Amino acid sequence: MIDVIENLFGMEPHHLNAVLFSLLTNIVIAVFITIAGFWLTGILTRFITRMLRKSETDAGLVSFLGSFLSMALKIMVVVSAITQLGIPMTSFLTLIGAAGIAVGMAISGTLSNFAGGIMILVLKPFKLGDEIKALGEQGRVSEIQIFNTYLTTPDNKVVIFPNGPLANGNIVNFTKEKTRRVEWTFLLSHDASFEEAKLLITHCLSEDTRILSKTPTMIGLEQITEQGMHITVRAWVKTTDFSSVFFDINASAAQAFVKANIPFAKS
């Protein structure tokens, strides 16, 4: 048996045992470095994130830096574990260099997303908490990471945008300004009186204190079709009140029309 081991590995059994013991030891240490390193990375990332938030740093920048720091530290941990296995860093770097072209082609989109994330943080087309519409989706920005931006839709779906296409595409920011214009269209019968309807709508708007009085409202007869009269109403509100005012005025105007016997158009 000893002769077989010597012929197979070209070394004496006790030397082979020493090599195997050293290899197993390095593997255990490398695994420990990986587990402990990832654990410490999580603690350090959370600690720095909390410190940045307490310093009132921009929330989007905090999310971006936290994601970047986590990835950078994990890469350092993996490199340390590989070094512990006895793989020379020069050989490791040579291997990376040899595969550089293929890797570069594979991650070109990732680098574009990284650059897009930096553009978003620098140009600030939106920030955390803003409601935006981009790439065909609308929702609230919940997280900005180094490669992706997370959007939460009104029905609580999470949409993940690559930062590259997002930064280079059209973005509609609904909450960047402090005020927004609300618009309603009421379709009434030809038998209805426009002046009476206008008075009722004016009363509904004046009763709602969320309507900004400094900016004049507009009530106009947009068009008359075979269906009936199209009355357009425009008013300005604080951005935070937009949705609630829209639905509340719809309800109060409908009740006012019913009480005044003003008929809606029939489709």
C-alpha cells in the first residue's frame, strides 16, 4: 500500500499526510474567512448606512454607497479566501487579465448600469420617495443601488430598473414640484345648463380648502359632441393632496349634479 502511494503521488506517506493536512487546514480557514468576512461586511455596511442617515446625507446616496461598499468588501473577502488557499495573487491577476476581454464584453451592460447610477445621483432626476413614470412603469422610488433602481407600484409590485436605460430614458417626476394641477372632465347631457353646472362646480371647489386659492381655477366648455357637453375643470393643489382632491371633487360634484337634477350624458 505504501509503495502504491509513493508511485501515485511521488512522495512518502508522511509527506502526503502533511500536504493533505495543510490543504484541508487552508480550506477550512478560507471557508471561515468567507463566512466571517461576509458577516462582518453586513455589520459594517449597516453601521455605515446608519451613520450616513443620521448625518442627513441624501437617502439615494446612502442606498448607493451602502450597495457599493457591500460589494467591494465582499470582493476583498473572496480574494483573501483565494489567497489563503495558496493561489498566488500574481497567477490570479494573470488569469483575470487573460479573461479580461471576455469578461468586459459580458459586463459591459453592468458597467453601463453603474455609470447610470452615478448619473442619477449627480443629476438627481428623482430621489427616494419620489413618484415617477419611466420605461412604461409608474410608482414610488424605494431604493437606488449601484446597478438597479427599485420602484414600488400603487398595487405594491416591485419593479427593478437597470440604471443605464433608466438614466438615458424619459422620466416623468410627479412629486418633484410642490404643486400640481388637477384636471376633471364632466360629461353632461345636452339638456343640462352649462351656467348652472359651472356654479355647482365652483361651489364644490370653494368648499375644499385643499384647493389653492392663489392660483385661479378654470371651468370651461371644452366641446359639444353627440354624447353631450364636455366640461373641463382645472385647479391647483399641493402635490401631496393630488389624488385625494381628485377623487373627493369627483364625488362631491356628482352628488351636486344629482341633487340639482342635472343629467349626465348617456353613452
